Amino acid sequence: MAELTLNQLIKIIIGILVVVVVVLGLYFFFKEYVIGYFQDLPGEGATDLVLGLIK
């Protein structure tokens, strides 16, 4: 099994941080903009269904 060098560990940590930041960014985008758009639509039954699937 190959040994992990310091450079490889740094790259792995930076990669994990980038993935976490992207996932959090997508979460906040959908939370603020997409769900806000669906809340103003008529037909509360369908809107509740869509919001339940997104959340």
C-alpha cells in the first residue's frame, strides 16, 4: 500500500473542503430561491407535495 505524503494529505483535505462548500452553496441556493418560488404558486396541495420532495 502506498504511503500518504504531506502533499497528498493537503490535496485530499482541500478536495473535501471544496466538495463541502459546493454542497452547502447548492443547499442555500435551493433553500432561498427555488423553494421561495414554489411557495407563491396557487394550488396548495401540489405545492406542499413539491416542497416535501425537495426538503
